[in-house]
Amino acid sequence: MSVELGLSFALAFGLSLVGTLAAEWVAPRVDVVARPRDDRWHRTSVPLLGGVAIVVATLGPLLATGHRTPRLLVLVVASLAMAGVGLIDDVRGLSPQVKLLAQVLLAATLLQFDFALRLSGYELVDVFITLFWIVGITNAFNLLDNMDGLATVIALVAASFRLLFFHWAGDGEGVAVLAIFLGALAGFLVRNFPPAKIFMGDTGSLFLGFFLAGLSLAAPSGPYSRGVVAVLVIPVFILLIPIFDTAFVTLTRLLSGRSPVLGGRDHTSHRLVAIGLKEWQAVMLLAALAAASGGLAALSYRVGLSETVVLLALLVIGLVLLGGYLSRIRVVRSLEERSAGSVLRLLADFQYKRQVMTLTLDVCLIVIAYYAAYLIRFEYDFAQYREQLYASLPLVLLIQLFVLAAFGLYRGIWQYTSITDVVRIVKAVTLSTMAVMVALVYTSRFEGFSRSVFILDWVLLILLVVGSRASFRLFAEMFRPAPPSFRRVLVYGAGDGGELIVREMLNNPSLERIPIGFIDDDRVKHQSRIHGLPVFGGSEQIEPLVRERGVTEVVISSAKIQGDDLEQATRICRELGVPVRRAAFRLE
């Protein structure tokens, strides 16, 4: 079986690579190319029709190798029709309304052949849920195809986990289908990875989304037989990154008064590049998040949803926090300006939206910490204490939220979280945990409760609340913007003034300066670090640093720096053509 799968993968890979090269040659000659536009990421004309190679390399081997079960044939034909819709859009152009109508009709076709999510127990409701799922995932991949290699890599990750689930379910047909699909994707990626030589176009993106959405529904008796929640959780987390990007773009565009269906350079991947990542790094970061999400879905299937719900929730919260941080990045100024008639203008301008969002987040964190404390404490006996957890949760939530609010935790600005804020959080969580225990003593004499649970809850809640408040600073450290246009600054003086200057440069990209380190005439400070930046040595290090590190500006951090060393440093900088500036701190 493994040899057959390997041959199927190799056949699809070779066919896809040859087809991609052929499409790359044909597309410019028939004038099917993606041309640069203000609302598109690429800056040069790139051939389309790569999606045709993916479709042929997937469907050809499927039919040639004898994988012709009725359900598979239905999915193949419907996916081929969806690819045809995309091809017409690539060649002639279709309106969003026409494409949406085609997607709904083809999704309804799958429904007629029992491709369905059965969640509610009501057939009509499940029909609408299934239509929303198929159309939503199809468009999610269409939107995700916004950067070289991104949609292909994410589809590879999702399809790999889908293959794993089919393997666990003992569905050999599904495994064979996924092996061929993975080969077709890998062959195309050879020419699509940054910098891409060819794009898949709507032919490929619509096909990928529709085919993966259909495969999620192809084996109702397989990996989704473990409960109603698992029916939704597993497919969603396998495809979480396309879903997240679609939700992020839709929400940010609505809040800025723009139509979600229009193109733009404001996707998750674009904002990651805007804060300092290279294109391939942005693609691989999103692929890593997709792999983490798929891994948690697999873990949930193997050990149970109740044992992994905490990790699943933390991943979602992490993505929400990342989305909140990225939403502050102005990718293209004209795209961020709000129209006067925005439907969500009132929400966007709501004065207390930050406090409300922080409060909502803390509700989730309190629930997660309390649930995780029970899960860690009781492990295999967790089911016996679930009712106790649910019964006491409202009291815990009420008291802890009240105490956190009383300590002013909903008035801070996250990007300026400091040690003082951390101390305040520790005090608030400590007092709230003690208050909960006292309340339980008065209401139930603490009978049946474990003190270990509240110790664990205390530790976990501190970590979660501190982590959430420090997340923006953590993201800023991870994604320091350093475009080539930024000046590379050497700070003269590794004292309080120098630390303040560096902190402002790191937190304020509008200054268009990136600090590379310090020099200081105090030898005690040499070889030390401030904000992770080295103190290289004294003023004698200026010339080699300018030549070797590309220093383009020197900032003197304190009025105390005077004398011969400063004069010598200024003379060296003048000879090297490097400006010297003195920082001034004063109140007017």
C-alpha cells in the first residue's frame, strides 16, 4: 500500500510540475497574466493558469488509478466544475455575484449526494450550515491566495492532516486521494514558492478550497463519529488559518468602511511583511500556525476534546491577539481610511471598545485557567468533578472579574505593560483567588473542593493575564520593523538616557530608526546588553562600527557626555559622513 501511495504521489508531482512549466510558457502567449495593480501584492506581471496544472495533476491520476467510488466521482466532477468557474474568471472575468451563485449551486450538488455536516439534528439547519461551510472555505482559499506560495503551502498542511485522519479511520480510498492531491500541490509549489514564477489564479484557489471542503464531508462515518462538537472542531482547526485570515480581513475592512469582497494588500501575510518579515518567512510562519492547529485537531481526536479544549482555546486566543496587533499596522494608507458611511463606524469609534474587549478576553482566560486547574489536578478522574467545576464557575468568574477591575486592569495600554503592571496583576489575582476560597467556605463550607485546584488556578491565571497584557510587546520584539530605509543608529551613552532613546525607537516605527547598540566610555559597561542590544565599547569603536555595521547616525544620549572623547568621536563621524545628534530632554 505504501509503495502504491508513493507512486501515486510521484505521478501527480511529475504531472503537476510538467503542467506548471507548460502553463508558465502558455499563459503569457494567450495573455492570461496577473498584472500589477494598486490593490494587489505582486509588482510585476506573472503568468496565471497554474491552477490548471493542479487540477489536471489531481483529477487525472485519480481516474487513471481506479479511484472511482460514486461519492468520489461526485466530488471530482463538482470540483472540476468549480475550477472551470475559476478559469473563466481568470480569462474573462466574472462578477462576485456570479461566482457566489456558482459556488452555492455546486455546494447544493454535494448536498444532494449526502455531503453534509450534521450538527443541529435539524435537517434544514444542517443544510444551511453545510452550504456556509463549503462556500466559506472555498472563498477563504480564494482570499488566502494573496502572496507567493501561501495558499499552496497552507493547502499542503491541511491536506496532510486530512490524510492522517483518513488513515486513522481506515479509509484507504481517502488516503489514496490525498496522496495524489499532495503530489499535485508539491509539484506546483516548486514554481510557486517565493519568488513565484507562476500563480494558480482563481482556477486553483477555488478548486483547492472546494475540494478540501468536500473532503471534510466525504467520510461521515470516519473520524467524525465521536460527537457533535468534534464534527465541527476537527474540520475547523484543520483549516483554521484560511478561516482566520478571512475573518480578519472581513472585520478590519468593515471597520474601516471598505467592502470585504474587494481586493487589497491588507491580509495577514501582508501585515507580517510590513512589520519586518520577508515574504517566505511570513508564509512559513502561517504554515507553522496551520501545522500547530492541525496538530491540536489530531490530538483532540486521539485523546478527546475535553482534554485538549484548553490548548484549542489558547491557540484561538493567541490568533486573536496576533490579529489585534496586526490590525494596528497601516499597510497601505489609502486602504485604511474609513468612508463616512461605514455601517460599523459607531463600533469602530466606540470610546470604551478596548476595555470591553479586554474584559471579554479576561472572561475567557478565567474560564480556561479554572478548567485547566481541574484537568491538571484530577486528570483521569476529571469527569467525576466536571459538575462541581460548572457549578462553582459563575462564582469564580464574578469574584475574579470584580477584583481585576478594582485593581484597574482595564485601564492600561498593552504596548506599555511594565513590571509595575505585572506586580498589580499578581496582587489582583492573588486577592481574587483568596476571595473565591473564602466565598466557597461561606457557601458550601469548601466541602469537596481541592486546595490544589485553586493554587493551580492562581498560577495559571497569573501566567495567562500577564501573557495577554505583554503580548503586544512580545510581538513587537519578534517583529521589529527594519526596512532598508530606516537609519541604523548607534547610541553614545549606555545610561538611563540611552535606554529611553532605544525604547522609543523600538516602540515607535514612525521615527524610522533602528538602534544597533551602544558605545560608552565607562569600561564597566562594555560587553553588557540593554534591551538586548550590546554595548560595543568606547568611542574608539565608532569607525569600525560605521564600516562593518552600517551605522548611519550617532545619537548622544546625555548632556553629561563632554570632553576630548566626544570631540574625537564627532570628528571621526564628520570624516565618515555620519551625522551626530544630541538628544534633549526638557519640559516647556
